[in-house]
Amino acid sequence: MKQNTFFKTFISRFLILILNFGLVIYSTNMWGSEGKGVISIVIADLTIISFFSNIFVGSSVTYFAPKYKTEQILGYAYLWSLLVGISVPVIFGLTRHNSEYSGYLMALSIVSSLLAAHVNLFVGQQKIKMFNLYTILQQAVHIVFLAVIIYVIKMTSVEAYFIAQIGCFTILFIISAFQLLRNCRFSEISFSLKVQYSLFEYGWKTQLSAFLQFLNNRMSFYFLEYFKGIVSVGIFSIGVAFSEAIWTVSRSLSIILYSDVVNNKESDIVIEKTKISLKMSFWITLVFIAGILLVPASLYTLIFGKDFHQTKQIILFLSPGILAIAVSNIIGYYFAGINKLKILNVKSIIGLIFTLISSFYIIPRWGITGACLITSISYCLSSGILFWRFYQLTAFHLRDYMISKNEFSLLMNKLLKK
């Protein structure tokens, strides 16, 4: 892995983390725990829809970018984005109680999927700089649109959050489309059955694993909403937001690794890069968790409001699972890059089964605390399966997780230069 690429990605992830926290703090103060709960449920629904969309716009685009022309890939990505983005929200609107947000969900589904196709294509083309830029802009432009809608247009309901996000995704899609399509020959756009089959076969396998893992991550939201109400979802979601903010570093490293793996056929080099990523992810995540836990509980209440006095306790209970997932994300992308997807499905299914069974008994009794414990144990369980499989294939060494003096000096030099 190129150290300069990693460092730029790390800086971009850190900026995203700050922007994301700013957005979380603002939304909780603006709309309270109930409004935050509504946002969390709609975004959870959007994420579910994205798993269907990502069959043709997700990792399959990245994986086949070095193998097929852009003109052969984007046609399927666009058509699938429209099909899924319209049909699945309609089904959700007919079967779910929050149908008043179906229109926003549909628009978000379409534009976010179209943008995702472009961003994932950048990764497959090893244009990590563009990937970093667009992931930062998704947060920054959202905040700008939100400020305009609230303070200029004077729309202060929770719908402003979704309208701003739709505007953000739309403008970024248009800009990225110009960058990609200006190098395309429209005469070469084609719909090959071979390409369609390849995208679908790889896409549904990776998305099945990702969807199962998402259910494992988010099932507690739905159990909490059912047993304890929407307010408890809003409170719990702050701890989850911290988890996902911390994971931005791990996910960025994973994306860089994945781009390297799909473009590199030498297994020894790929394994070495994976172990370097493991080390980086482990220590950076550990430092972030320690920093967050050192913050006094009273400060969380001051920032987010009195309803969120449990935030530090939630993060504490989630922290073992946060660290486990941060490291196992790296291994998961390694297996996806070498097209060994079965183990990803196995670990997600086992984690999900544990979450489903335990949630029925624990969440009605212990509420938010129970949801934290279930989530953390499930994360550790599913991550343990990936560790076991990875180290069956490779030799385990303690140095895989230890930073040498030279590596520390190199990192400090990079930081000082920046």
C-alpha cells in the first residue's frame, strides 16, 4: 500500500469524521431524540435499499472496472439504480408505518445509487484521490444545503435533512458524470449478457454478505423501536454514529486495499498489504476509542442534549465490538478482492442469528444497555470467524499488530510535513 495514498485517505477520513459529528450534533439539537430517531430509521431503510442497488453499482463495479470498459458497466448501473430506487421504496411505503417519508426515500435511493456507481468506478480505476474527494463532499455539501434550507428558505422540519441530502447527491452525481463520461465513447455503450451475468453474479454474493452484516448492525434499531419506542432509537443511534465515525478509517483502508487486490495477482504481496492494513486499522481505531472514552459524560449531555446522558456508557459497551469490526473489515475486503465470498456470508449469518435470538429476550428487559451488549458481542463473534479463517490461510505473527520504531518515525514525519 502506498504510504502517501494511505495518509491522504486517513486525512480525508478524519475530516469526514469531524463533519459527520458536526451533522449529528446539529441534528440532535435541532430535532431532538425523536427527530434523530426518524432520521436514523429512514437512513436505515435507505441502506437496506442500497444493498439491492449495489448488486450493479457497488463492489461489482470496482471489481470489474479493470476487466471491462466503462461504457459496458455504467449502462447497467444506471438502469438498475432507477429500477430499484423506484420499486423498493414503493414496497416499503405500502408495508411500513413511516410511509410519509416514502417520496424522500425514493429520491434518495435513486441519486445515492447513481453517485455510488461513479465513486466505486473511481476505486476500480485506482483513482483513490477522486474517491476521497467525493466521500468528503458528500458530508460537506450536505451541510451547505442544510444550512441554506434552514436559514435562507426557513424550512425547519426534519424533512429539511432529507431534501438537503437529495440536493447534495444530485449535484455530486452531475459533476462526477461529467468527469467520467467525457472520456467515454457513446458509440461503444453496449449491453452484453456476459457483462450482465458477471456483474450480477459477483454483485449479489457480495451484497448478500453486506446485507446480512447490516441487519446484524441495525436490527437493534428495529427491536428498540418496537419494544421501547422511537426515542430510544434516537438515543442509541448516537452511540452507533460514533462507531461508524470511527470505522471511517478502517473502511478507507479497506477501500485502498480492495483496489490494490483486484488489480494485483501476486498473493504474497496482497497478504503483506493486508497485514499492514490490519496493523494500521487496529492502532488508529484503538486511539480513537480511547480518546472518545476520555471525554466526560457531562460533555455529551451538553453537546447533544439532556436526553443523551447515556452516550458515554453506550460507547463503552460498544467499544470491544467497534475494535473487532475495524480490524475484520480489512480481512473482509481481502476475501472479497480474491473472490472468496462464502466466509463473508457465514460470519454474517452467525452474527445475525445471535442478534435475532438474543434481542427477543434481552432488549425488552434491558433496553438500550441490552442492545449495546448484544451488538458488541455479535460484532466480536462474526469478526472472530474472519480472523480464524484468515489465519488458517496465513501465518499469525504478533508483529502483525505491533508498530515498529521505524514505522512510528515515518508516520510522525508524515504528520509534521502535513
